[in-house]
Amino acid sequence: VQLVVTVRRTTIEMPSKKKAKCKAKATKKAAAAAAEKAEKEELLDSLQSRCAKQEDALLEDAIKLAAAEKRALHANIELSKSLKELKIETKRLKDELIDAQMQLCLTDMVKKCT
């Protein structure tokens, strides 16, 4: 099969060997483009997979952090309750100490007067 090309009213016949060479070049270019496209798609898939894994890891870390914050808040509340109870107990003990000192003072005064 020969390729016939007409340029300015002049007909040039291209030998079938040259036509086959042109087709081979076109096929090589198409194959190279397809290979490059496949490589890019593979790279994109790989990046998307890595991104999804990182998102999953970040989500797990966020869940762990939220749980730790909840535990810390609960511990802080418990500490606040304990501190309040200790303050109440300290005030009660101070009041008892003052009462005992007053009793002792009164007892000493009664002994001195008698």
C-alpha cells in the first residue's frame, strides 16, 4: 500500500516503507504517552493512599487526644473537690484549735483566780 500526498497540484507517492516508519513513530509516541499516563496515575494512586493513611492516623491521634483531655478534666475536677474538702477540714481544725486554746486560757484564768 502506498500513501499518496498531493502538494500544490503535484502528486507525490510515498513508498510503503516510509509510511510504515511514520506509523511506527506514531505508535511509539502513543505508547510512550500511555506509559507516562499510567505512571502518573500510579503515582497519584500511591499519593492518595498515603494521604488516606495519614488522615486515618491523624484521626486516631485526635481521638486519643480528646480522650486524654477528658481524663485530665475529670482528674482536675476530682482534685478541685479534694482541695475544697481539705480547705473545709482545715478551717474546722483551726476553729477547734481556737476553741481549745480559749478553753485552756479560761481554765488557766480560773486557776489563778482561785
